[in-house]
Amino acid sequence: MKRQLVLMRIESNYMLKSKDDKEKYIKIENNIISGQDIYEIFYKNTKEKSETTIELKCDNTETQTDKIICQQLNNLFQKIDKEVNENCFDNKNENLNE
């Protein structure tokens, strides 16, 4: 499953939301994101291997900080995808997440 997320800056905070499901989003305040929120919102009901990409969208100009945060989130989600895929779906594609 390809998961596409959008990172948006709202004043000095960010919002990370799904392109496909507008109800799925995480508020990132003070550059802190909750691991529990990531799991609950994006991974809890995962039924197949996933591959996440994050796109940066800012109304004004994108700052270097925006780009760094987006890259860090991309790296984080790639690591989470790798762990979830290896630990939940690599044994004959059995879903061990249920």
C-alpha cells in the first residue's frame, strides 16, 4: 500500500495528513511528533506492506527548516515501514498485526 502524506506548516507548527483520507492527520507542535499518534493514525489497521512518502506543501515560501523536517519525517516513516513490513508481513505475507 502506498501511503501519501502531506506536511504543511501552519504558523510555527506543522500538520502531517493523509492525501487519501483527510480525517487522518497529526499536529506537530514545537517540532515534536508522538509515536503513539503515528501508530494510531497511520499503522494500527495496516493489512499489507506499506511504503510512505511525504510531500512538503507550504502556502508561503518553503524554508530550509521545512525541508529538513520533511526529510527527517520521510526517513522516520521509511524506517517504520521497513520494521512493520519485515516484522508483520514477511512470513508468507501473514498479517501478524491483528
